[in-house]
Amino acid sequence: MWDMSKQWAMARKGVLMVAVAALLVGGGLGIGLAGGRLSPVGASGDTAMPAISAGVPASFADLVEHVGASVVNIKVTKVERMSGPNFMGPEGLGKDSPFGDFMERFFGGQMPQGPREHRQQGAGSGFIISKDGYIVTNNHVVEGATEVIVTLANKKEYAAKVIGRDPKTDVALVKIEPKETLTVASLGDSDQLRVGEWVVAVGNPFGLSNTVTKGIVSAKNRVIGAGPYDDFIQTDAPINPGNSGGPLFNLKGEVVGINTAIVPNGQGIGFAVAVNTAKALIPQLESKGEVTRGYLGVAIQAITPELAKGLSLKDGNGALVAGVTKGSPAEAAGIKSGDVIVRFDGKDVAEVTTLPSLVAAAPIDTTVPVQIRRNGSEQTLSVTVGRMPGERAEVAGQTGGPAESAPGKWGLALRDLDARLAQRAGVAPGEGVLVAAVQPDSVAERAGVRPGDVILEVNRHKVTSVAAAQAEAKKQEAGGSLLLLLKRGDASLFAALEQK
């Protein structure tokens, strides 16, 4: 089968990303994934208990008849070149195989050698977005495909070309050259979805074309670890292998999500990419085949109650800036560690997960307002959006050298950074102190501090030695708290240590 590394990585997190029912030559393997979204339905009001209209439609038949022709089946073929002496099949048929004697006699003692091709077929779903044949699906459905065949609802087949892919959001765009008038799906506004609204999924689970399932929106803005721009709709509409890339409709017949993932051990827990995410990417996928994203240059984290207390924040809204990349647009604009970004380009940043998508969607080289909170007051800075550079992998810090302090009441053993340790930690000598050990079940461990972290600040004061860090910590009376700024690999983050 083709490379499923992303799918298995997600499976370890309890979520499966899947293309379809994948079929090997001579056998089959089904792996599925999907999710759902839906759009607002029902009455609203300002009273404590507004009137609620009848919820369940008498029938979904009219809706399905209206949207069914816009949904397509996508069959893909992937070819993997393999090498080695074995022949025919996963285990091969070498001399040590059950058929080894037969193969040796058949080939006259000369077993087949060298590279061979391993073909695999799979299938997913998609939906038509233009009369000239553009179709949206999941990236993982078509990634690595050597052949893509699209089957319309009327059973007509077309060879398709992959126009563009975006692995970070799992969205892809393919195109056919139709000889007939196509039914185009209407794209809705996923931002207007409400939890509890009805949703209908149409797709090709297990190769069963035009299968319809229904459910509700279970939650919004889910982060499932699929990528840096997670914004999934959770639904209980039944989703199965082969639904990937298919549409999730609201009761108006509008696409509000792209079915993408399931929790393999759960029932009624599926996820769909928000259609608004896809709408922002489609023009770039069509024109360039890939997505170019905006870049700010900050490391951010969520604001926990402990961090809000340590930073004297009135609430947990916004994205806490834990670090600013040198030479980045954020540094040029004056954004600093400890700032809280609450609005970006006129849009609220209610949660930390909101900011990456807003920045990524911002046009390169444009100047946008960024509203921050700093030291209890709000101010607006102007930031010129940069181009997203290559991503760097986070590297865990390493420890070494003689210990300089015992754990103490906070549960931290610290070491001064000599030239060798500083180089391994990625900082300049004397820039911060190294966390040599964290006492189990201590205040530090509960706050998430790890051995190998470098403490850059204690209670917003820079520290350059163990003695300086201890002096800042001693200023706190019994039952007080410490706010640490840590460097962990390439990332920066705050940790709030609070004595109970």
C-alpha cells in the first residue's frame, strides 16, 4: 500500500486520516476517515428560553436530490517501486518461502531480481465547484497518485488532473474536462455554524456511491493535531472509509465542511475541514498549485488561569507571545515576549488557535493592524506580513555538566550554562539557566517544566545565572508564584508555578 505515515501518526493520537478503501492487487485493506460540519438552523432570541422550532425535518429527500449530482467518486492508483530478490507479494516468494521450491524449478534456479512495481488502488470522494470541472477533495486522497479517475453521479468517468495540494490543511483541487453540464455545489459559510444543527454527508463509503448519512454538528474549532492550521468541525453524521474529501451539507444544501477524519475507536466522532478554510485556499491552488502563507514570527501559547494570574491578565482571551523570532515581521513591528495578541487585521483572536490561520491567510507584504495587551494596557501596532519560511522541527534540550542547585520548594535543579551547554541548548553563554532536573510531583512538574529547558526570565526579569534565578525566586513569599519564560528547542513558552 502507499505511504500511510501521516495516517498512522494520527492514529497514535486517536484520530485516523484516510483516503479510502485501499485495495491491493489480490487483496484489500480499508482505512477510513471523515468528519462533518453544518450550518445554522432554528430560531434565536434575547429571552432566557427562546421558543424552539420543530427540529427533525420530515425528510431529507429533497435536499439529497438537489445536491447529489455535485458529489463525485475519486479512484486513484499509486505505484511504489520496490527492490530486492523476493517476488510476488508482501512476503515474497524467495527460496525460503512456502512456494520457494516451485519458483526455483519454474525459473530454472534463477530467482527474479531487481526493482518491481507495487500497484495500489484506492477511492475517496469530492464535490464539483465549477462548471468547467474543478473538484475539491482531501490532499491525502490524491497525494502520490499516478492516475486519478472521477466518476460522476450519472456513472460517467473522466480522467482527472491534480491541480494543487495543500498538505497542511488536507485540501486538494483536481480538474476534469467535462463533455456535459455539471451540477455545481454551493459553498456555505462555516463561520455561521451552530452546535446542534443538522448536517448531511454524501459520499462513497466502501465504494458505495451516493451514500447519504445525517447527524448534527457536535462541536466547532476542534484541534486534533492534524496540522498547524487545525479548525475542524466535529459531527456525529456516520462517516466511513471512502467518505474522505466528500462534502458535508447544511439544510440549505450548502457545503460547510470537507469530511476528513474519524476517531477510530469512537462512534459518532468525525471531523471535517471548515469550508471557509478551503475557500481561502482554492484561488492559490488553482493559479499556483500550492499555498503561500503569511508569516509573523512569534511563538504563541494558550493563556491558562495560572498564566493569566502571573501576567495580571483579566481573562484568557488572545494568544500569549512566548517568543519573537529575530529579524521577523513581529520583531520589526515591536511585538515582545509577554504581549497578548487580541486582534489581527481587524479580526478577534479569541483563542490561541485562531491566530495562525489569520496570519497564514494574510496577503504577503501587506501592512495590517495588530492589537496587543501589554502591562495592563492595549495598543495597536502595524505589522508588514512576511512570507512563511521553511518550518523548523522542535528539538528537545539536552543536559550535562555539574549541578549548581538542589530542587528546593519549586522542584527545580538548575545549572549555569557554560559554553558547551549553551551551544547544545541553542543560546549564548550566560543567556538563562539550564533546568538540570525536575522533581517528580513538584510544582515545576505540574506546570510542565522539563529537564533541558532553559529559563530565560523569572517573573519577567532576565536571569543569567543560577544565583540570579534563585534571587528572583526568593522574592516570592510562601504560597506565592513564579512566572518562567522557557526556551525549549526552537520554541519559547511561559510556565506558571504556583504554590498551593
